[in-house]
Amino acid sequence: MHALDVLGDPVRRRILELLAAGEEAAGRLGAVIQEEFGISQPAVSQHLRVLRENGFATVRPEGTRRMYAVDPAGVAAANAWLSPFERFWRGPLAALDTELARGRLERRRDGRAEPRVEE
């Protein structure tokens, strides 16, 4: 399966988002995905299997639990496929950064406070 086919499914993308924070038990992943998507535990297991078999996730046993983590190989494959297209967003993002910096500089010159960003 192509890397983007794997990532095309919203359930698998969400699982990877959860794993991006660090290793996670299959049970916890299943509970979150079942709650958010309303799918069964066997369906979650199928998505985890697709991620494993296509190099996006690793699994290791820990007692009776199965611990999942992101496999950098799958992410690298997706990145390799996308990298020729970076030119389409790199320039606009650099321009946005320039405009944001210009706005900050103008606010400082005018003595205006920086807008607060809530985290």
C-alpha cells in the first residue's frame, strides 16, 4: 500500500496523531478511537495492523499489553513522496513569516503591545 493510501484514512491519521505524543497501549488507543469514530475494537485493530504492516507503527509486548509507537520509516516514506511538492508551500510560508515579522516590527515601532497568543 502506498504511504498516502495509509494516511488517507482519518482513523489511521488520528492514531498516528495519538502516537506522535509517545508510545501508547493498544487498549488506550482503542478506547479513544472507538469514542471518537464510533467503530468497534476489531476495526481499530485492523487499522493498527495496516499501520504496522506498512511501516508507520511498531508494536512491542509489555506483559499482556501491546505498546504502539510511530515508526519513522513510514513517515520518512510519506515525506519522500511529498518532498518534490514542498516548493508549492515553502515560498508562501516564508512570505507569511516575513509579513508576520514586519507586523511585529511595526507594532514595536508604534509602541503597540504584541497581541497575546493563548496556548
